[in-house]
Amino acid sequence: MEAYQIIRRPVITEKSNRLKDAENKYTFEVHPEANKTEIKKAIEELFKVKVLTVNTVRLPGKQKRFGASLTRQADRKKAVATVKKGERIEFFEGA
């Protein structure tokens, strides 16, 4: 898998902004089949930073109702990457 296929999009929430400011951790939505090693290499390749650790979380899809029918959103996987002190990912700045 290529780096652009592994890292789908950044997750920008209040909690992820607190983690970014306090602990230098960045949150991304990643491909569900990607492992921690692949995620680490992809972040280092795309953003040119040194990643110390990667924690992952699997999020189940929610059920949504559209009129009389029920649908289910897809399952997701989220990764929280700790970046070396002093380095930053410029993509998140100003968000």
C-alpha cells in the first residue's frame, strides 16, 4: 500500500487539538487493514517527521435511519502518532 492510501485524512476535533498542543500527538483516519509499522512509515514519508509511537483504535460504524430504512456506516480505524519533541506537522497548524 502507498502512503496516500494508508493515511486517509486528519482528524481535527477538540480532543485531537489538545493532544497536539500538550503532548505533540497527531490523529489521522487510516486504512482499516494498515498496521502500526505501515502507519509510522507513511507519516514519516508524507510529513518528514520522526514518529516515536503509534496507537490505533478501531471504531465501529453507527446505524443511521433514513425514513423507514436502517443503514450502517462503515467501520473506521483511527491512529494517534506521537512525534519527536521539537518537530511539528505543518498540515495541522491553524486548524
